[in-house]
Amino acid sequence: MEFLAFLVRRVLWSLLVLVGLSIVIFAIARIVPGDPARMALGPTATAEQVADLRADLGLDRPIVEQYGRFIAGLARGDLGRSLLNERPVASDIRDTFAATFELVLFTIMLAFAFGVPLGVAAARWKDRWPDNLVRVFAIFCAVTPGFFLALLLQILAGYVLHILPTTGRLPPSMDFAADITGLVTIDGLLRGRLDVVLEGLRYLLLPSIALAAATMGQIARITRSSMIDVASQDYIEASRAFGVPERVRVFKYMLRPSFVPPLTIMGLEFASLIGNAFVVELVFAWPGMAAYGIRTILQKDLNAIMGVVMVSGVFFVLVNLLIDVLVGFVDPRVRIRGRRA
Amino acid sequence: MSQALLSVDNLSVDFSTYGQTHHVLKNVSLDVPARSQIALVGESGSGKTVTMKAIMGLLRQPPATIAGGRIFYDGRDLLTLPDKERLKLRGTAMSMVFQDPMSSLNPVFTIADQMTTILKYADRRLDRQRNGRDRLARVHEVLTQVRMRDPERVARSYPIMLSGGMRQRVLIAMALLSEPKLLIADEPGTALDVTTQAQILKLLKDLVEARGLALLMITHNLGVVRETSSYVYVMNKGQVVEHRPTAELFAAPREDYTKALIAAVPRLTGGTRFGTAEVAP
């Protein structure tokens, strides 16, 4: 009951943020200097052509009406058409988003699966060799630029060792369309194509390692410091005095109170990678939204830019909502304090 | 060797930090007979907490080393006991009541979760068979013993949902879970207001007397000493400087340090006379 109230409050806040986000995106798109119609048509177009396109895009209407149309379109899942190739922006984004989402999801899972245990080990053997090793490794991961790691992995695993594929999501010879969720591995599972799942994972591995390294380093470091902080708390000493075994103390009494900072970092990274994965996507020819977003920006394709930014923003809000709920689940103080406030 | 339930015999403990060795405890001896209420009093840094940790086997070694002496519990020397045997006593036969109710409970688990976990591993150490439901029943039982009006609700609660006084009572209940013979109380209630602390001490005293437990009260508060003990050890700079029946000590303190400690108690009439107690390093 108490948890439900917490959940409802969080969802309402997120809705409010989304409304604010749509206003900001719309305002920025209208405020930036330069006429989108002119930019799309190029310097050789006549004034009539530009005026026609402006009318076509509704740019000649009052600003409030334009916003109303923008919102109405959003509600229908219509993000307008690309100014360059007339294709509906929504369908381009749908295809590319699925690819990026699959990549980033796998990346975050990797970062978390390795980062948290490394942090726990470092904290458990603080100032001894496992700790020193983890700290050096984590710093190294956190400061290595993604594109450098991407190229390194590609050269090493792809061209020297020939063990992993280096471009795309699936071998071209494989006849498979991810048309249920758009995620190759999930759709492979749903269609019962285990060969597709395995190939999909093979293709995912290199780009997601390249993306995951920095996040994993962060998570390992934050888990370590959070665990060390909790380890010095009275309640840990108390559980020791009551004879609770070390294994339980570390993995239950220490890990759970330490879990909020890594969870928060994970959420932020998850959301920002959706937009920031483009370097790795370009290196591995991954048909994702981050790379698509960069292309649209370079081509000044206004509707597509707004679409990409809006989708990234919605995703950011959703992930943070999810993380808030998880944090409330992990730490009762969050949901109980929220109720009192 | 005495017949006391707990007997600390010439215990010396050193701490090594940054290449220097500090003699933190110097030949400390004290006896806690069964069913007795003993106080160990001293200012911060006098060595009372180290004594307590040594008894409970909670000293981190390193930096601490036991330089000499013995600690007998029920006739067995704890310092030479194998780890496994020692663990069978910790939190079960001898149990601690923690000082700070605000920080001694894990904030992210319910009271029931924390208490049944303690009980589960105590049962395991002692080869006791008991299922989860019986453990929860035992938790409700001890919560009732510390005079919780609604033990089931308290058990379901997270620490943040309880008042300081209730949390302190939960800490006492935790110590009672496995029916110890010796309770070591580390300044319980110091973090609470005076009225609540008085209630907690009264509760603790009643419980100890009703169940025939031995109590070792570790405190810097002479008021607490007077109310909760019949015999008192005074510590200063890692040594026991005076030990006598409580009433005698207050009537006619012998050592200058004890006199200074008594003189340092603030008085309601005003004009606190801060004594000339030598401050430990």
C-alpha cells in the first residue's frame, strides 16, 4: 500500500517532467536561428518553394497551434516526415532505437554484472591486492575513450584473432527479421531460433564491451566506496557481535544498503548511452539511433532531430522512473520519508 | 581461578599503528559472578570499550594484539578456545546490548528480518533445530519481554518507523534472543533523552533480575553506575584503578581519579566542579 502510493507519486512526477520536456524541445526547435524550410531546400530554392514548404510544415501558423499539432502528433506516435527524404521520422526511429536499445541494455547488464562484484571484492579486501588490482583496472576502464577501445577490440578480436564479428547485428547470410520487439536476441528467442540468439550475442559482444568499460569502472568504484562506508557502520559491527557469519554480513547486511549509489549511476548511464553510443555504433556499423541522431544533426533535418531528442528524453525519464522505484524497493527509508514529506 | 561466570585475568592489549605500539590495556582483571550486576566505568579512552571487545572477541587483530592474560567464561579460557567454540558463545551465551539505537540497526531490513537472521545463525552454531515460523514466534516473544505493546507490528517495521526508545528496546530484545547468561551493555541509552534512558535502564535491570542474568554495564556515567550495579570497576589509562561495592565507592572514593570523576558530575544546583582528572591520551 505504502509502496503503491510511492509509485503513483513517482509516475505523476514523471508525467510532469515529460510535459516540460516537450515544451523545451519544441521551444528550442523554434528558437534556433535559421529557417528549417530554407535549410532543407538549400540556397537555390525560390521564395515560393520555401513558402510552400513552410505552409506544408505548418510553420506559418501561430506558435501555440504549432505546439498543439506537435503534441497531437506525439500522441499518435507521429513525429512528422524527414525534411530530406520524406520518410516518416517515427518509423526510422523505431527501427534504429531497437538496435541501440539492445546494445545499451546488453552493455548495462555487462557493466553491472562485472562492476558490482569487483566493487564488493575491492571493499572486502580493502587495501590488499584485490583492492589495488580492482582500483587500477576500474580507473583504466573509466578513462579509456570508447572509440579507442572499440577500434582496439575490433582489430584484436576481429582481424588478428578472427574470433568475433566486427560489423552489424547479424551475418548477412542469416535470414531473419527482428519484427516483434526489434531486438534480435529477444525476437530470436520468441521465434525459437536459438541460432539467431547465439549469433546475435556474438555480434553484440564487442560493441557492448567497448561501451561497457567506462560504466563498469564507475560502478565498481562507486560500489567499493559505498560498501566501505557501510562497513564502518555500527549495525555491521552489531551483526558481527551477534554472530552473523561474514558471508551474510557482506552480501546481505552490507550490499543492500550500499546498492543505491551504483543503481543511480546505472540509471544515468543507461539513459545517456542511448544518445552517446554513436561512436561505437559508427565503428561497428551498428544501425542504431545514436548514429542516426548524429546524421540528422549534421544534415539539419529538423523533424528527425526533434524526434530523436524527444525519444531520448522520454527514455531518460522512464529509466529514471524505473530506477527511483528500484531505489525505493531497495531502501525503505526513501519510500517512507517520501510519504512523510 | 575464581568461580565467576566471567573472569578477566591480567589482560593486556597492545595496538600497533604506524610502527608504534601502544599499551592500551595493562593487566586488567575483573570478575563478573553469575547473577551479579557489575559496572565498568571510565572516561573516553580509558580502555573500557577495548576490554569489552576483547571479552566478546571483536578486536581486530591486527592492529590489536593480546599481549597477555586470560579471559575465562564458565571456566574455559576464551583466548585459547578454537574459533568454532568461541563463535558458539558469541551472541548466544554472552550477548551485547548496543549503545546507539539510531545506528545499530540495519536501516534497510525489517526488525523481524534482522532478528530471525541472528536467531537462524545462532541456532546453526548451537545445532538447534527450529523452523522459520518458530523463530518468528521467538522474536515476538522477546519483543513482548521488552514490553512492546504490539510486538507483531514492531517486527514488521523498519527501524526508521520506530522511536529511539523503541529501537533501544529492540536492541535489548536482540541480545536476549538466545537466552544468554551474560549481558554486556555498552552504555545503552546514552543517545536517548534522560527520561527514556531511565526507562531503558529500569527495563534492563528488571530483565536481568527476573531472568537471573549477569550484567556487565560499561559506561562513563556515574549515575548509571549507581542505579544499575552493585560492584564497580573504575578504569583509567588502560588500568583498573579501583574496584569496590558501588555504595562504598560513592560514600568514600579512595583514588584521586575516582574522586575527580565523581566531582565532575554536573549538579542541578549549578557550579559544576570540574575535577582535576588526568585525561587519558
